[in-house]
Amino acid sequence: MKAALLLALFASSTFATTNLYIVEVADASDIPAKRHGSQPHERLYRSLQERKISFDVQREYNSPGIFLGASISLNNAQDVANVLSADGVVAIRPVHTYSSPKPVSFKVVSPGDPALPDSESTHILTGVDKLHEQAIIGKGVKIGIIDTGIDYTHPSLGGGFGPGFKVAGGYDFVGDNYNGLNTPVPDSDPLDQCNGHGTLVGGIIGANPGNPFNISGVAYGAELWAYRVVSCFGSVTDDIVIDALLMSVKDGMNVLSLSLGQSSGWTEGTTAVVASRIAATGKIVAIAAGNDGSTGSWFTSTPGNAINAISVASSDNTVVPQTDGTPDIPAPSGGLVSSFSSYGPTYDMYFKPSITAPGGNILTTLPVPLGSWGVASGTSMSAPFMAGSAALLFQVKGKSASVGQTARAVFESTAQAISSSLTEGQPLQTAAQQGAGLVQLYAASFTSTVITPAELLLNDTTHFAGPQKITIKNVGKTVQSYTLSHVPAGTAVTLSPGTIDPTMSRVPLAATYATVTFNMAEFTLGPGQAQQVVATISPPQGLDPSTLPVYSGFIYATSGNDSVHATYLGVAAPLRNAQVLDDTDSIFGFNLPVILDPNGNPQNTPTNYTFVGGNAPTVLWRQVFGTPLLRLDLVAANIVLNATISARAVPLLSFSNSHNGGTFAQVPTIGPLLEMDFLGRNDQFATRDRTFLLSNIFANGTVIPDGSYKILLRALKVTGDPKNEADYESWLSPIVGIAA
């Protein structure tokens, strides 16, 4: 008898939705031999049929220049490799699931509550009030909100739907009963009166003034469009989110607001890629950075990690709106970065989050049946604040693509750096959590100086980019004399000393800073003139590199009251040295990785499995850091592995006999079981999201004979070369017997 092996998903929201994939295809013009042929989708389906691949089309994407492709379900998971070889296929990625977005905290405010109205402190903090005084309220700008829909019956949200109303359009992709697992029932009405999250978002952007609490949206003159991708409960798959992103572009949105996603730490992933491409066309895309601040660094969310999008962190309101008839009170952490706001940077050393906006203790709208008004906290609240800010910038500067493409840099360079504490003398908060600082709308709209680039990405010590060329341009109407200066931020100690674990909750800051020198520190520019300078940045010294210290700071160009800055960020260690795989017993009481038997006990001796009635092994591992590539391969039982995953030495693999079959990173293998790319680390509080069950279907469809084997697990280190065996951590399982 023969058996086969497949690693199938074992109940995890972190990974893919089983057998659902997003296939990206090239435009016909990109395939010279096919220019005379059919359209890309027709060519894809015909090619799959010719390969005898059984599939069903779930969604089609047809946005040339942004994304062409389809969401498909494969009736046989082994066909993934065959799909990738089909004509015109650029990539195939698994469909992922996002949980329904929720605030970190929330409470309802009754419209009849006698409490004093909110003072619009968030608008004062950010300069929105000054723009409102000039009637800059987002007129003529279209903002797409991709969320749970909006209760447009709310009086402060226009009281209706369609042309002429505040909520002028949109679409419901899912229906009221969609839970993320069943079939969506779309319609043209994005009304939400059961979830409420999108209405919280809508009020922050667009609530009309003159309400019982005397608040207003950041861009209450803008036109809102609601794209409902999450129902009353449950989750959503990212192929639906991509559909909404592309529809919003076709509908002519200038700004997009997304307050959903999942922790990742990477800039890859289909939704992030699509969002980034949209932003590159001149749309401003504001996305929540995530609410995982308690989980430590390297943990920002996708699609917020999209390279060209604005990933938005949260700061706390300076006042806490009261609902019991007492006056609003000063917030003990008012103006600081919210403790729940996620820490970056990304594993590929991109600057995420980009910027901070108010998101803690925000008074906004709720669906009328759910109470009409509420106070909520989360980066779900700061992202729409940023989207509203983008609408104001468009009204001031015009809606050209160049304004949209440079908006992130303008917002970042004019932001206000945030301290780590209200206590005098404490360091500035790390840019890995605050980004470039708290958005300042008035300064962004009317600055007379432009500094580029606004993000200085220094990378790690192996790939260090210390000398940075910076250009300062006088876009004002008068001569300006500039002085350059350096203000460091606290250095984030991202791993706990002496361990492989991330530092949790408030990541500790070291008062050990980078140093910066300039080739010129003072100069004068006439209107329209620019000056390039070289800032030479040296990483901080004396820090323990095993803690992966992330250093950051700000380089200011100041002329009178006009000041702009570029934000730098780097890590004072080689990222390649960061351990990826957890080899401790701290979570489960036994060392990882491990094979679990059908009873959930660690397999310590050779064991046979029949793959009948649940008699199958499970692979369990955890990651303490990200990996760009993880592989599970079936290898012969007599392979000798001389190094463990915890060793820093180069892994040495020896084979007592030659083997037929493929190779991976110079290691002969019998067959691949699993390959996954761009995996983030585990949430320290979600212990089993790296659990996979072996079944009796082989990953590539071939059948292997009964016999004894081992499973080789390998994780590529960050910045590692996938062709270099020394750049992998590896683990070899006990003998697994197949007796099917």
C-alpha cells in the first residue's frame, strides 16, 4: 500500500483559508507571444483547464496597472504548483482571513447625557481647528471607507444615502449574515446597524457639527463612500477586501481609510501589495497600524505595512469625555502614544508605523439602534483621523497625483515628535511606535519648506546605510536661512536581555543614542532654491546586539518658525543573528519544535501512523522572529543533523546514502511538505497558531511508499540568502513511520 503526505491547515487564523488562492496574472501586453491572443482571465482559465486543474472562480480582478487576477478555489490543493506554471501567472498567494475590526475599548454615550460636550481637543492638538476656521473641511474630496458599512440614517452622518447625501455611494460585499466562512450575499446598500465599527470610523471623518456633543469630523465637508466588507459578526477573507479596494479606485475615491488587518511584520501579502500600488498612483491610503502594543516590537499589521500607504499609530486624547454628568477630565497619558498602539519596524526594515494621529478616547458616532454616540479607542480611530486629514490636504493643495504621492512625506516631515513620558527629561518615544510623530495639519498644509526623503532607512549593521543625502527646498516666497540639528529618540530594546523573547508591553527605551554629523549645518535659500546635504549617522555604541536595539531620531531643518524633519531608523545589530524558531519549553512545558501524536503528546521515539480515524502526527512550532521563508520537507530516516536550531554555528547536514529526488538549499529531499513565505512571529498570547496536521495527501500530489522518514523544518533568517544553507535554522524530527 502507498500513502502520501500533505501539511494541511490546523485551525489557525494566522494562515491561509484552505484551498482559496489569489492568482495574479500579467497583462497581455507584458507577454509578447500572447499579444494577439485572448484576455488575461480567459488565458488563465484555459491554461488551468489544459492542465486538468479543477477550480472555481470566486472573484475576478480587472484593474490594469494595479491588479489583474482572480480569487479561485482549488478542488485539489496539490495543484498550487501547477497554477504557478500556467501562462501569464505572476504569483499565487493564499487567501487570508481578517477578524472583524474592534476598538480596544468602547462605551456608549446617551444623546441625553448631561455631560459637558467634548472640547474637540484632538482637533486643537493637530491643527485641524485652524483649517476649519478657514472653511477647509474636505469639500470636493471623496473618501472611501472599507469597513463594516455605515449607518447613514444617523442625523450627523447626513440622514440618507446616495447622490446629494454625505454618504453618497458604496457597496455591500457581504450581506448581514456573512461570517467569513459562508457565502457572501452582496447588494448595493452598505447600511450597517448591527456591527457599528464603520460608523465609528465615519463619524471621526465626517460627523456634521451642531450635534449634542458639539464635535465635528475632521473632514465633515467631504463626500463619504462606504464599502462594507465585514458583516454583523465574524471575519472577512482578504480577497473581498481587495475587491473593495479596486472598486473604490474605479469609483474615483481620492482617499481610502482601512481599519482592519492582522499582525504580520512584513510588507508583503496581496492586500498590502494592492494598497501600496493604489497609493503609488496618487491616492492617499490610511491604514491602522494595529492594536498589539502589549505584544512588543516587530508586530505591525498588514495591510497597514503596505510600502506606499500611511500606517497610522494612535495617541491618547488629552481629555477623557465623561458620560456621567461630570466635566471632561485630563487624561493621564494625554498626548502620548497609546499603550495599545503596535510597534514596528517591519522585518524588511520599512518605516511602519508612518505617523501618529489621535485614537485613544475618541467621541464619535454609532449606529442609531446601538446608541448613536460612543467613546472608542484604537488605531481603528486614528486611521480615519488621518484619512480626514488627507482630505483637508487635498482641498488646500489640489487633488493631483503628485500631491497624493508626496502626502506621506509632507505629513511625516511636519509632524510633532512625541515624548515617551509626561515626566520632564525623558527621551522621545521610539519612531518604531510613533513613526514620524503626531500629525500637524496646519503645518503640513502651509509649510514653506520641503525636506526629502522624510524617511531615512538605515537598515541593520550588516547592510548599514549611514551616510544619507537629504534635500531641503524653500517653497516659500521669501529668503530663508536654515540650521540643521539632530534630536534622538529613545532606543527600543526589542528583545529581553538573555532571552530570545520580545520585550512586552511598553518596550523599554535606552538613553543611548545615534550620533549625526553634517557636511554643512547652515545655509540660506532663496524662493525655489534647494540644497542637498549629507548627514552621516553612526549607530549607538555599547548596546547588547542580542537585544536587537532599534534606534531612531529626527534631523531638523529650521528657519525661524518653520521647521521640518526627516526621521531615521535602524537596528544596532545584524538581523541575520536573530533567532527565528523557539527551541525552549517556556510555553508548553516541552521543547519545541515537536511532533505531536494523535493524543497531543510529544513524539519522542519512532512511531507509525495509519492516517485512518485521526491517527496522524501534527507538527508544532513557534516563531520568536519573522522568517521570509519556511519549509517542511520529507527526508530519509537516516539523515544526520549535527546542529540544533539554537546553535549559532553553521548547520552541518550529512547523508550516509545518496538519494534521488529534489534538493532545497543544497539538501537532498524526498519531497516538499510545506512552503510558506513572509511569516511573522507568534503572538506571545496565542500559543498554537503554528500547528499543522499531516494527512495522507502529498503536497505535490505524488505518492510515496510506506516507510520510515523524518521531517526537516527550516526557517530562513531575516536578510538570509535562500540559496545558502548556513542562513537557515533547522530542526529534524524523530522518525515518522507511514503505514497507511
